Amino acid sequence: MIHIKKSASIYFGGLVFGLAFSILASIIYPSLLTSILAFLVQKVETQTTVMPNITMMIIVNNLVASGFGAFGGVVLSNLASIFSLRASRNFSLLISIPGGVLFVNGFVLGFLGFLYITDIMGFLKGILPHGFFEIPALIIAGSIGLKFAESKSFQESPSKYHIKEMIKDFLPVVILVVVAGILEGLKF
């Protein structure tokens, strides 16, 4: 449960930072907001050219993000072990990807919230009901990554048992992401 709280804290910290950043950028450097929005739009357009079915594109995109949140630190750790076993057990390395995925996704929500600041109901209609499933999926996925980053036994000896446990813990994330993707896809 503690990892869920930490995961949610990072996600909502990213959201608050995204909102605060957007407010400051709108005053100091407004074209930066336009550039960020253009980047996000281009990302979605590129993904839809690769995968024209919008619902499948949303599901795959969110599964990839959730997968990075849950397993990215472990994968990075295993890659680092090629060069240094000590570096591969580094807590900062293990936590960097789950923390980054949570923070960036929260940041994007805060950024989008700022863009809809004059239309809060439109923002809520755009986020709900799929966000009701998608946000918990990201938080749960991030908590899986954080749990294993903080696990002393994993840092000392990553095993197939840990990976199997992570996959088992990830199954609810898959269900939540699929439901969220279907709900979000219905809008298009």
C-alpha cells in the first residue's frame, strides 16, 4: 500500500508541477506552451498513422507507458548489469523510469488542465470516464516499479520469481488500460 501512495504522490506531484509550469510559461514564454501542445498532437498523429484503429492505439500507448512504469527500472537495471553489477543495483537507476513515467504523465494532465482552465467541465468530460481507469492503472504500474526498486532482495539478487510476481501484479493494470482505452476510443 505504501508504494501506491508513493506512486500517487509522484503522479499528482507531476500534475501540480505541470499546472504550475504552464501558468508560469503562459506569462514568461507562451510559445513554449504552443510547442508542447504541437509535440503532443504530433505524437498522437504519428501513432495513428502506425495504428489507425484509435482504440487499439490508445490501449497500446497506455500499455507501453504502464509497462515502462512497472518494468522499465528492472529492464534498465538488467542492461546496466552488462557493464557493472554494482551500478545495476543502484536505487536511483531502478527508480528513474517508474518515477519518470509517473511524473511525466501527471505533468501532461496538469498541462492539459491548464489549457482547459476556462472550460473545466469540458476538461472533466474529456478526462472522465476513461481517466477513472487510466490514472489508477498508471499509478498501480508505477507502484510495481517502485516496489521492486525499493526491494532489497531484488537489488541484491533479481530473480525470475520477482519478474513473475511483477507480471502477476501487472494483470489488473492491463484490465484497467483496456477498459480505459475502449471508453476513450468511443469518443472518436
